Amino acid sequence: MTSPRRALILIDVQQEYFDGPLEIQYPPHADSLPQITNAIDVAAAAGIPVVAVQHTMGEGAPVFDPTRPGFRLHPDVDARKTDEWKTIVKDYGTVFAGTDLVSWLREREIDTVTLVGYMTNNCVIASAAEAETHGISAEVLADATGAINIANDAGFVDARTVHTTLLALLNSNFAAVADTATWSGAVAAGEALPKSDLGASAVTGAQLAASLV
């Protein structure tokens, strides 16, 4: 197996997610933010390229207004930023749509993106799912991402259930899911993260469901 050629993608680690209606609830941002900065430090030490992504909804929007403080990267991330980082401003949930990220990755022969940031229930899942359509492997760091509570006409789901459910879904097909410490070990060893597949996840899921009857 060849060693993965990684890029670390920081998805929307913006001030909007640290208070107000979009404040990350699970894992709490007080826990996930240090893991995001740990991942940045590991990437820097290993020579892994870093991409900082920020979402915009345009001037005058209630959130993600590029002229407002909520658009800014969190200070703990911004303090680590270097001229070597690639920066992207996006309009869609996925980091690929409407950006030059795919061509930038291909120019550098990067075949694996490691996704951290916010939110698990929106931009992380959208980006992880789209990666395979570009022939790019995705990794998601479970403790360096986070979700919010969701309620609408279809129902209510608490943030912990949202986060853990989507990570199980991603690991069943779209991405390798691990914590930051495990990923750091894989980086040091030059190895890919292990990932389940839909068949194995279905069989194990059926067995666990049967055991609960």
C-alpha cells in the first residue's frame, strides 16, 4: 500500500460557530478546537499542506457576512496561519463546489483530504461525500469536528446523536473516521487510516440489532 499524500482541510473554523444559534454543541467547541489546532501542528511538523476554508453568505446576510466578525477564523487557528496555507472562500456546503480545490490538490498529487472543522451535519458530510466523485480519499477526525442540535418539521435530533450517527454513516462508505491522536499516529507511520465498508457495516449492524431484540 502506498503512503497517502494528504492535505489538511480546515472547514469553516469561523467565529459564527462559537456563540449564537450556530454554536457547536457536540463535541463542545472547547474540546474540538484544541484537537483542530493539534491537527494543524501535526500537519506543520509533517509538511502536510493546509487549506483554510471560510463560508460566506454575502454582505448583509444574518450569518457568514464577510464584513462581520463572525466570518473570521477563530484566533487560535488564525495565529497558526502561514503564507504557505491555501485559503478558500466558499458559497456552498461542500469545499469543492465553486472553488479551485480539486485542481490545486491534483497539481500537488494529493490523494487524501483530512477534514476537520464545522459542521459535521453540513459542510463536513457534504465535503466527505463529494470527495469520492473526484477520486480523492477522505478522512474525518471525530474529535476535531462538531454538530448542533437540529429541529424542523421532520423532527428533532440532539447534537450528540447527529454527530455520532453521521460519523458512523461516513465510516461505512465515504470516509475513514478516527480521532486526532490515531490520525497523528497514522501520519507519523505514513499509513492510511482504516475504514469500514457498507457491506461490513450492514452485517455488523444487523448482528447488533438482533442482539438487542
